[in-house]
Amino acid sequence: MFTGSIVAIVTPFKDGKIDEECYRELIEVQIENGTNAIVPCGTTGESATLNVEEHNRVIDITVEAAGKKVPVIAGTGGNSTSEAIELTEHAKKAGADASLQVTPYYNKPTQEGLYRHFKAIADAVALPQVLYNVPGRTSVNMLPETVARLAELPEVVAIKEASANLGQMIEIIRLAGDKITLLSGDDNLTLPILSIGGKGVISVVANIAPRDTANLCKAWEEGDYSKSKAIFYKLFPLCQAMFYETNPIPVKTSLALMGKIRNEMRLPLSNMETNNVERLEKALKEYGLI
């Protein structure tokens, strides 16, 4: 259902508020450059610091701005099942095409708890789900056997895998590859994940290099593996630069250096350290973005 380059889009701020005009412009740039879908309110969109009203507003704007030109996969996950259901209900009402559901964080559920959490959301809201496994942030790793159980639910259509464990991803495909789409959750591993049967990436670097990220995935899908590989190796230093500090600090700093947004984040995220800004500027200049 969802393939190719899917941008985990930033949420631009202006004087502490969502910069709606700027945000709409960012979405238009993504569509013009071949991005296949938009993910608002993900990690890169600073969802953890948006209040419920803001969260819903960002999803509303995304659906309006996308205008059905590309799908919207709304980030509506949470560490409270009831909150995730509430956010997902709004996303469906707003017209989102799917939801992105992160594994609950901090409370560290068991594998059975994870299954029941996602099933409860599926039972409550008839909207396609993209699971999101990112143990480095949530402290819980969703195992392939749990993913395979969830893949039996008609609402569960894909998984954004950011465990950095290719063996685990291979096992997901072995167990449930005919029932669920594997998407890379790490730009640094997009090509390897495509090579084992993944169908695309939910990308950070696509915020600043949307055309190349889209072309990487498109070339692979068309069987032009040499072209896909060449684009991947071109992008790789830029992908690494996006993690000089905690995401989304580097990508928002990059967009600010490119004149696309204000260099504004919400605490507890803070502006990038000077030495890392210098490294980032070097990577952007070498890529031709500034």
C-alpha cells in the first residue's frame, strides 16, 4: 500500500507556534520532488512536544496541503493506548490515509502488551496502520513473531523498522512478507533494506534531498540497481550528518541554513553545538544544498 520515499516531515515553528504557511510550502516542495507519501507528527515532527490541539492541527494541515496528491500517514502513536486511539480517530476524521503507530515508550510493555495495544487501536479505528519499531528511543523491541501476529490484522499493512537489525528484518519478511510491507526507518540502511525485500523508506534526509531520495527508491523498484546504489552512496554522508546530534536537530538546522524554515525547536531539544553546525555546513556545501 505504501512504498517508495516517504518523508517524516519536520514541524516548523515561528515564535513558539506552528508556522503553518511555511509548513504548507514544505509539503508542496515534497510533492513537486517526487515524494510518495507524507508522515506528519513523527519523531522528526517533534510530536512529543506538540499538545493534542497542535498535533491534530498539524495533521489537518497536512491532509489539506497534500490534497490527495500523495497519501498522508499520520503519526498518532503514544505510550497510552487510549490516547493513541483518540489521536487516530481524529486522523481518520481529518482524512488521513493511514496512521503511524510507534511502540509505546517508557512503560516497556511485553510482546503480548504490544500486540494488545496495536490490536486495540485496530479494533477502535478502521484505518490502515504502519507499525513503528524504534527500540533506541522506546526501550522496547517488537520481535518478528509479534509483527507476524499483528500482520494477520487487516488494518496492519506495514512496519517502519528502525532497529538497525537486518537479521530481524529478514525474519519479518520470512514470517509475514506476504502480509506486511517492510519500510526502512533509517536512511543509512535504505539500500540494504531494499535488497532484502523492503519497499521504501520513511526518511529524515528526504526533508532536504527529496528528489534524490525518491529517485533512489524509484530506481530500485524499476530494477536499475546500479543507479539506486550510486544515489545511495551519494546520499550516505548526508544521511550520517542528519545524526550528528539527536534527530530532528540536524535536519531542522539544515533547513534553516537552506533558508527554508526558522532554526527553532522546542525544549528539551536545543540548538546545535557550534562545532557540529560547522560539520553540518560542510556536508551541505559538499552536497550542493547551500
